[in-house]
Amino acid sequence: MSAAEDIAALPPRVNRGVAVLGLLYRNPIAALAALTLASIAFGAAFAPLLAVADPTALSPATRLRPASADHMLGTDHLGRDVWSRMVYGARISVTVGAAAAVLAVASGLLIGLFTGFIRWLDPVIMRIMDGLMAIPGVLLAIALVSVSGASLTTVIAAITVPEVPRVVRLVRSVVLSVREEPYVEAAVAVGTPLPLILWRHVVPNCVPPLIVQATYIAASAMLTEAILSFLGAGTPPQIPSWGNMVAEGRLLFQIAPMNLIWPGIALAVTILAVNLLGDALRDRLDPKLAKRVGQR
Amino acid sequence: MIRTTTNRRQLLGGAAAAAGLAALPRGARAASGGTLKVIPHASLTILDPVATTGYIVRNHGYLVYDTLFAQDANLEVQPQMASGVEISPDGLTYRIGLRDGLSWHDGSPVTAEDCALSLIRWGQVDGMGQRLFSYVESCTHDGTDTIVLKLSRPYGLVLQSIGKLSTNVPFMMPKRFAEYPTSQRIGADEVIGSGPFTFNAAEFRPGARVVYERNPNYVPRSEPASNAAGGKVAHLDSVEWINFPDPNTQLNALMTGEVDYWEQVPADLAPIVAGTRGVKVQNFNPLGNMGMARFNSLQGASANPGVRRAITRALNQTDLLLAAVGSPEFGEPCFSVFPCGTTYANAAGSDFIAEPDLEDAKKILAESGYDGERFVVLATTDIPVQTNYIQVVVDTMQRLGINVEAQAMDWATVLQRRASKNAIDDGGWNMFVTWWEGADLLNPVVQFALAANGDGAWVGWADDPQIEAMRTEFAEAQGVDAQKAIAERIQARFFEQNYHALLGQFFVPTGFRDNVSGILEAPPFFWNIQKT
Amino acid sequence: MALLILQRLLSTIPVLLVVAVTVFLMLRISGDPAAVLAGDTATNAQIDAVRATFGLDRPIWEQFLTWVGKVLQGDLGESLFTGQPVSLLIAQRVEPTAMLALTTILFSVAVAVPMGVIAAWRADTWVDRAVMVFAVLGFSVPVFVLGYALILGFSINLRWLPVQGYVSLLEDPIGFLRHIILPTLTLSFIYVALIARITRASVMETLGEDYIRTARAKGQIERRVLFRHALRNAAVPILTVIGLGVALLIGGVVVTESVFNIPGLGRLVVDAILRRDYPIIQGLILFFAAIYVGLNLMIDIAYTVLDPRIRY
């Protein structure tokens, strides 16, 4: 294999890095989205400093208080400080979104690479993936949480599993097209080990669409987390996730509407920002992906 | 409005029955008719009131089935299907006659044989029934309309057992179902009773809708209705239970008049419901409910009475009720194992919970020899009252210095997990939280939560021969004063052992449209209700 | 063609088998419904008796084979709680869910396709941006929050529409419409977003093709170009998204049915999961999977009709 081939495979990567920065400069919506996400990430990182109280400290005697000097956003039905729960909620929701995205993309990438290259494995794995896709994701997630007990880990796992098949399909389609490229065929012909081929030639081609896909998974993970809480199969109630807060807040919406509205806004704005950023990245990194079907 | 039984019986006599009913002047039922749309507190899936103790199945049972005896609003036992009872001078033979005109929903007459078999089936399952039947030599009939109950030894609570108000209620069923083994459940097309309403099997949508229709052949007693006793006059043409998965939708539906009756309004929402034009809120269950944190007295730290006592000492019912119920109007601290305001409620041994003291609790914990062992709480996530209770209980235990591990799970999983007697590291548990209706806690015998006979007791498997001996003593005692004295001793002993901690007495109000009247005291009964 | 359909039909068997095995194993990871069935005050002996009655104490593979054997004969088993056949429960509940899905798809396509076409046609103008922001918003709001907002506005404040419930189309068409409007709007939000995005992307791509330029050059009016040529060729990806979106739709149906109290299949399956009514969960998930697979099969076949270039 010649160096020229290597370079042929690599340049897009360099350009893309620059492209992302240029994008933020030229696309104000994407810039705004990135700024929003950055501040939410900041809030999540410095939650202990921003919070005024322990987000799990109970005080039933001062429940459902309106906003005051002590409690910037009031208290919830157990007397917990809503502002502190909001700040820590950023941490939980960002964790759920990021963990689900990373886990789904990583496992999907791994499965997809092998599926695309090991021919006998392909039909088996793809039937399993088709099967998983045929089960409605929310139902699969509720069932997984119900049978394995509610904890942050199980909720993340339950959200991740239904997302994996889509990633596998995406990676496999990239692998299938790359496999036929002359430089890959050449690498195979000269006996380059499979892992090396995958790493050098295939993975770089998967990265742009996967980054885009990861943002969408992160957004839908945060949404699914809220839906699981709504259906009573979410994270344990003492954990201050925005999804939990929305689900709890809805029960007393008529009495303390802000307890639903604040986390609801936080959730919607974050997901909106992630989605907008994802769209901008997609347009920039991989215009072809825009028309690839079934990406969501 | 209550028609006399004589009139009804004449109308129903012979072949003229149908014509007679048709001839009944419409004016005689001026205020009756219509459909009452109800939001029940849970969805009905199991239809056999003997197969399970769920309150929703009991409420369903009261619509469809009838009972031999029943408790009135003063908790006195009155005859219902029974015409009367004849007790032999030695107190060993009870001859219970059936009143005239009783028939099953399929048209066949109710016989003493049907009823005797129904009692036997119930007696195999219900705690109070099992106790009764341990005194029963035979439960038969005399071939006509009299049930004959022969005892081997005298027993004071025969009629209190047969006239039990709450779950499992001894409902009467036709022989063919009363002969089912208790492991076999009555199916959806087998719901045939003799109660004031019939079950519409074709319209049954488990989890969504249950429809009951007026039983035109029901003969009510002539006395006025009082709780489960007296004349069960069905004014409504039908009662429709509609299940709502979402509490906000429940509230909205009552406010817009899409339903007429919301069985359990969350206390926080009561002021909003009450403030809506055309809607009323009222508590129909003066006995209320009692919250409990049940300990596993076999395994781990909760097997140590000192640890149980320390936790009980630390729990603050006022805080617990605020978290679980919200409005103080609907929660009342109660420091007796019997519902406050009822016959056997007392103060024996209750000093240490009446004034919770975290510091003192810490001392008790230190003396108990607790070594920081993991304490597993089965934390329900899908029942708000329990979820809120648990958060305060766990918070209190953490401040007390217990190494709490709250494992979040849905109620179905709690029911599975709590059945395990395994060690804590092997799927075992130390505590779960639930509540009982006051009607199930009225005395030491009816109260299954007090049972302390090991394997036969409620999960947690309290094992205390002293308490069991006193419960038997209570059952055999004559006269309320003697019984009260025993009840106090039982409570004093219980507060030494603390097989569960009491979390306060709370009341769940009912919301209804203002054109609905005649609602009786709970458990929700649907006869006597009128909708105009 | 017939051979092709048969081939595709056969290929669905392993998929459904995977679904069956996955669901069955997952449900048996931990515990069973015996304790729930036995009730609140049951002793352990009673729970064991219930377990034996329903065969829940037999080895998993044996339970699985028994179940699959019955399913192959068209028998989905009976609910552990009510004892009713699962097929009956599905039949009783299928209408509300099917109607809600149908109205949602019809409404979404009717709204989203024109939106997407216009956005593509006016690409990079404010119209395009407005459409796209709306589309992204559709993915960003939890379904139940939207449902509550609509109820608050149209049912509580304006009192135009009922809060909850379902009325059969056959029994009362007006009542059906009044009850179905808000749930449809709620559920359509995310679906409109999905279809509008795909439509825009597909139409933009076809607008760049030679024959469109030819058509334009020939002086055909713009609307004709858009809807006759561009949209026709964008139909394939749009159809695909509708097919794949069915899984998403079913997830949304579960929540929407809860918010609007519609007695459909979504509620049935969530209730069953929370109670561990195994036969209902297994039967329904298999049923949903079969619908998903069947629908996508039909869409595959529709491709060959819509786009003569596609051949298998």
C-alpha cells in the first residue's frame, strides 16, 4: 500500500475539523445551539457550586412553596429546592444523553464493522438487528427497566439498546460501500490484517455520519428518559433528572405549574439545541447523509 | 324512595312478574336511572373476590355479590341475605335462614347449599375465615333454606366473621363456582352473584372499562341503607368504571363533567376539585387508611428488635403524612395499631412513637449492636403515596445512621421481592412500605398485619407466640370491655417488637358532580346513589 | 414478482423468531407474576401454588416451546389475570389504536409533505428556516407535555373538545372526530417533523437532477414541476420513513393513549408490563412486530410500482 492511498483516505478528516469551526462562524443558529449546550454543560459540571441546597434534602413542612429568597424557584411536593434539582438535573440529563449516545455508537460501530466484513456473520446479526428494530423502542425500554429494576444504569441501558440497530445499519452500509473501493481491496490483497484495515480505512469514513447520529441519539435519549418517568418506569424518584421532575410536576400542575414548566423548558431547550447542532453538523460533515433514508 | 320488600315480592310473583314490572308507574322512579361514570382507584383484572385481597376486587364484589350478614355504619353486624340466625343455647350451632325471593343473576334461586359452599371456599383463604373454620366442625344446610354451622368449641366472632366488611369479604356464589378450588379463579363469563347489579361480561375491557347494570330482580331489604347493611336499592340503570392512567386527565374529566364520580382524589388536588363549579369533594371513609413500613423480622438488621425500635422511634408521622398525602386536612397522626376513632384504639405502649426523637433513637440503635449492615428498602416507584412515604422513611433512616439501600422498583416487583425469605445478599429485603384500609384493622383478629405466627403471618413473618395467644384470647373473649383490655395488651406487646412502623392515618376524599346524591360510607358502594 | 413477494415473506420469519426469543427471555430475567396474582396478603405457600397452576415453575425452554407451539396454531394464550384469550383482548382494543395511527399518518402526510416541498422549493429562505425549526421542535418536546397543553387550551379553557376517551367511528362519526382530534394533533407533531425533513431533503435532491432542469427549461409551470416530477421521485424515501416511523408511532401511541385515556393497545401493553402479565406482553409485542414487518414488506413492494428503476 502506498502513502498516496493513505492520504486519499485522510484529507476529509482534516477539512472537517476546520469545517466545524467555520460552521459556527457562518451559521448563527448552530452557534447559538452550541453556546446553549456549553452553558448547560457548565451548569452540569459546576452543579455543586450553583446549587443552594442538597437536591435530595427533604423538608415536607415547607412543600410546594412559591419562589422566594431561600428558594429561587420554590420547592417541590417533598419540600426539595427546585433550583438545586434543576442544576443537578442538568448533570443527570446530560449524563443520560451522552452515555446513551456513546454507548449506542460504540457498540453499534463494533457490531457494524464486523457484520460488514465477516460475510457469514452478516445475515445472522442483521436478522437480530431487524428483530430488535421491529420491537417498539419505548416498549422495549419499559420492559427492560421493569424486569431489571429502576436505576440510572438500567435506564441508560434500556434507552441504548433500541438505538443500537440503527447505528449498526448505518455502519454496515458505510462498510459495504468502502469494502468495494480499490484501495481497500488492495489492502486486503496484500494481506493487511483485518483490524488494521478497519481502523485505517473504514472507521474514518464512519466517523462523520456517526457524530451526527450520536447527537440525534442523545436528543432522543433525553426525551425517552422523560417518557419512561411519565410511564412510571424511569429513574428512581430521588434522582433529580429533568424527566423525573416533569413527570412529578405534572401530577400537581394545577397547584404548582412552574414545577412542570421549568424542567420542561430546560429539557426542550437542551434537546432543541442538540438537534439543531446535529442538523448543522450533518449539513456540513456529510451532505450525503441528509438524503440517506431511515437515519432517525 | 325505598320500596318495601312486600311490594317487590308481589310484583315478582309468578308469571306476571314481567307484566308487573312494566306496569310500574314511571313516576315511582322519578329520581332514578342514568349511568354513573366512575373513576375507580385501580383497574379490575381479577374478578374472583376470593382469589385475591385487592380492594378493587372487593368493591367489584359488593356490586355483583351479596352477603349473608353485613356491617352497618356503626360497625354492627346486621342480617343481609339472612332472614335471621338461631343460636343454640350451648353456642355451638348456628342456624342461618335465607330470606325469600333471593335469586342468582342467571335466574335460579339462591339455596342454603350454595351459601354453605361459598362460606367454605372463603374460609380456606381469608385470615379471619381460617380462624373461624378452625372452630367449625361442619358447615352444611338443612335441605331447604337454612345454613347450619356447627362449632367444635364456642367462638365469639362467628357473625363478625361472616359479616366482615372488608377484604376478603365472604360473598355468596352459586354452587358451581363455590365448588371451585381456591387455586381456580372465576372467569369473565362466570361472574354470577345475587347482588343489586349484574356484571356485563361482553362490555368488560380489563384495564379500561367495566360495566354493571341494575339487577331488576334484586329484592332489597326494607331497612334504610347503612354501609353494607340495609336495603341495597339500585337507583342507577348502570355503573360504568372507567380506568384513567393519568391523574391530570382524571381531574380534567371530572371538572368537565365527562365523569360523575372520582373515587380517590389526591389530597393535594382536593381544593381545586372543590373550587370547581358543579363538583363536590367529601371523605366517605371515616376509618381512613393506615400507612405502614413493614420490617422483615427474619433477615439482616431488621431481624434485630433494637434496630426496628430505633427506626420506629425516629419516624415523624407529621412529616410522613405531609409528604405522602399533602394537605394536613387529610392526614392525622395515629399512635395506635387500631385506627384512631374506633373501638379498640388505645394508647398502650405508644409513648415512644408519639414524640419522635432522633437523638434517643440513635442511642437505641447504638445499644442494639447494629454494625452498619446494608439495609435494603424495596422502594415502590409507581404508587405516588408509597413513593413519597419511602423518601421520608429513607431520609430519616439515613439521618439515624443506618446504611440504607433504597432499591427502586414497580409495585409488581415489590410483591415478588418481598415474598423472598432469603438473606439480604441473596435477593432478600429489610423493609417495604404500604397501607391498609382502616376496615381491615378494626380488631386484633381481623387485622392480618398483626398476625405473628411465622409462616402463616403477613410477609415479614412476625413470630411471637405471646401475640398469637392474645389474639386467640381476644377471639374467644366475651364482651367489649374484656376485648378492649386484651387489645391493649396486644398493642403494648406489639410496640415492644415493632414488626412494622406506623406511618399515620390518612383519608382519601371522593370527588363527585353535584347531581349525584345518596353516597354511602366506604368502601365505595353504588346502591342508594342517585343521579338527577 | 410473486416469487419475490414469497421470498420477502419468508425472510420475515427469522425476524419474528428473534422478536419472540428476545421478549420471552427478557421477561424471564427476573421473577414472575405469581406474587402479584396471589395478592397482597398471600403467604409463600399460596404464591407457590399459583406458580404451579400457571406452569411458571417449569424450565424456561419448555415454557418457550409450549408458547411457540401455540402461537404457530394461532393461539396467543390467555391473560394470567383475567383468563381471557390474548387474541380477544387485542381484538377488543385494536380499533382505537388503529384509528389513531391512521388519522395521525393521514394528517401528518397531508401537512408535512406540502411543508417539505415548499421548504425545498424555497430553500435557504425564511420559509425554509421556519419549517425546519418547527420540524426540529417536533423532536424536542415530550409528547405528554404537548398533550397537556392542547387539553388545557381546547378542552378546559375553550371547552371545544372533550378531555378524554374514545368513540367508535361506526357508532358515532361526529363523536369520533371530536375525540380523535387532540390525540391526533399530539401524536402528529413528531411525525410531521420527521416526514417534513425527509420530504425537504428528497425533493431538494431531485430538484438538482437533469430531468427537472429539462422540465423547467421546457417552461413547465413550477407547481407542476414540483408536484409531478420532484415529489414523485421523492416518494420512495418518504414512504420508507413512514414505514420505519411506525415503530416510533407505536411508542408515541403508548403515551398519547395514557394522556387522553384511549382504551387501546398501548395501554394494554403498558398495564401488562407493570403487572407482568406475560402472555399479553409476548402476544402484543409479537403483534406490533408483525405489523411493523408486514407494513415494511408492503412498502418494499410499493417501491417497485412507484419507482420503475428499483428491481430486486
